[in-house]
Amino acid sequence: MKILIADDEKEIRTVVRLLLENKGYEVLEAPDGTAAVEEVRADRGIDLVIMDIMMPEMSGMESCSAIREFSSVPVLFLTAKTQEPDKNEAYDTGGDDFLSKPFEQSELIRKVKALIRRYNVYKGREDNNDGILRVGAISIDPYKRVVTKENEIIHLTDKEFA
């Protein structure tokens, strides 16, 4: 399994990389949001993105939104921004989970395993086109929580999607 860590703090990337490599994961690193989007777009087989919110070039929120335009790879926000509006925005931009810094190593590993497991299940369904609802030019994918009209993504909040 391949995980991308996107954080502008090299020390955080190093700690998380060592923890994940110790658990058998292959790890890529990105120093900012722009580099993270480029890594995912390059289709290097990334199974999970762990991303900080506050980064130069492009914030984690902006990066997640950009990634959602072409990929359903899970995004785990690992950040010091812990206020409720920050969490809401993280989920609204397409994030799959949220973990506050400082974090427990065991909790990070549990979230990583769960997100990758779910992604692999959903990806399998996607490959078979299972569960995608189509009405005319509108498609609703309940697994990726994505709505498209004439192959263009319609950005919705969780509440709007529900």
C-alpha cells in the first residue's frame, strides 16, 4: 500500500513516514499542496493521502478539492486546526477523516487501515459500476459521494448530497 504525506513541516513528514514504513507501507512525501495534487495526478498508485491543512502554495483544503476533481483516493487531514468550522470545511472539501496534532500513533494507524480498507472495497465496486445511479445526464455515485452532470462534477456539501 502506498501513502502520500503532504505537510510543509519536514519533521512531521519524517515522523509519519517512519511510523508508516515500520508498519509496511510505502511512503511518498510532498512539501506543499501543489506537490500533493501533482503526485496524485501522476497516478503512482496512491492508496491514501495524509494532508495538513495549513501549507504554502496551496492549502490542504484547496488541494483536497483539486484532488476530488479527478480522484476518489481517501484524504486524512492531520492538522493542528481543530475548531469545528475547520473540521466542517475539511469534510466539505472532500476529506474522509480528520486527526488533530498532536496525535496518538495507534490512532493514526487505525485510521489509515480503515480508510485504505474502505477505499479498496469501494474501488472494487466502482470498477464494476455497481451502485451508480443514472438519470439522463446526471450520475450519482453514493460510494465516492460524487454527483456529475454531463461528466462535470457538481460540488455538494454533505447535507446537499444526503
